[in-house]
Amino acid sequence: MSSFDELAGYAAEIAPVIDVVHVGVHAASGRRCQELVARSGLDAGLLIDLRYVLPARPLTREGLAAVYRYDPVDEAWIAAQIARGILIEDPVRDGAAPSTPGAPGASGMSGALGAYGAREVLRATDRALAFIAELYGIHAAVTAELWAAHAGRLPVLTRLTGRLLTAAAHSGGPAFAQVAPPHEPPGTPDGVLLFNRLAALRLHRADAHAAAWSGAGLTAGQIVAMPPGPARDAIEAETNRRAAAPYETLSARERETLLDGLRTLL
């Protein structure tokens, strides 16, 4: 087996482990997140999904379309987020710096989602950013509890996933470009760093999958509806080939350390 095949196989093997570790933190955070949502009065699905993005950079329509490619959002959805006090729209003019997160922005919507010619971006409001700050605290507590028995592994796993994110910048698509690098304020504990870095890596793979099925002439709806079989297998193989690129930055021993370490967190 060539090193190319080994990396594709590794990408296939580690992907479901990353998924389970990531989803496990969300599940363990459920009750505390529900309490936070109730206190805030916000419809917070977007804030939970993109908690590690909104404090770091604005959202573009292209980025949103890629992140939610299987459940598309439109201008009405964006308008609702603005009306609920979650997002503000910020026109970016040539030669002018956009306003800081949470600062007042211009209102008004134009163009279809994905048409970014107007150079308008979407930023979190101060209220939304305060929600995310509390959410980071919840995830810090939950990961500390959930992974207490494996705390000694977390610095190594955090370091390895950080290197993967850096390497993934060369092969990621529009969803990964929107979400990486994650928001990592000073003092963020390793559990939260790992949780959010895994979230970003999942979107690197999502971009690889989209490139595979679009390269086969399919739409998002068609790939979702496609049954198991040779055609599906070919797309999954191409997904693994594309998703494998960042793992080349790690040695074989480091890849083993990462996979074994994540498995202990299941």
C-alpha cells in the first residue's frame, strides 16, 4: 500500500472518531446550554454552531452557504437573525476597514445568498458575543468533567490538531475558510481548544466531500438521497483522498497518537 493510500485510509478511519468526540461534547453540554439559551432569550442555534467563528471574523454569504450547504439559508433567514439581535450587517467598502464585532452596522439586504459582490458581511452583536463567552465557559466545564481521566493527553491532542488546521489551510474549501482558525482567546483550556479544532476539521472534510460529489456532477440533494453502492463508494473514496491532505503533516507515530488519543475520549 502506498503512503497516499495509507493517508486516505487514515482519513476514513479517523473521521467517525472525530464526529463522535465532537458530538459527545455537545450532548454532555445540552442541559447547561438549554439554561443559557433560556436566560439569554436568543434563538441560539447559529451561535452554538459558529461559536468559534463569530468572535474571530465576520460571516460572508459564501461562507454561510458552504457551512450550511445541506440545509441552505437564504436572505429571509439572515433577516431573521438580524431581527432577533444575533447578527448585524456591515458593508465593507474598498479601502475601509470593517467595524469591530458587535459595533453598529448598516441595515438592508440585497442580492441572493452567495452573491458577495456588495461586500457585505455579517457580524455578531454584543449580545451574541456575550452568549458565546458564556458558552465557552460551559464547554470548559463540560470538557474538564468529561475528559478528567485523560487530561494528560489533551495538550498533545491540542497541539496535533493545531498543526492539522494550519496544514488544512492549503486544501480546505469555502466552509473551512469561513471557520478557521478558531477563536482561541488567551487562557482557553485544552478541552475547549480541542473541541473547537475538531469542529473546524469536520468542515475541512465536509468541503472535501462536497468537492467529490460536485466533481461527479451531483447536487447536494442528490448526494443526500444517493443509496449505498459503487457510485457512493467512489465518492467516499474521493472524499477520503481529498480529506487526507492535512494528515501528511504528521508523522506516522503522530497520526497513531492522535487516533488513539481521540478514541480514549469516546
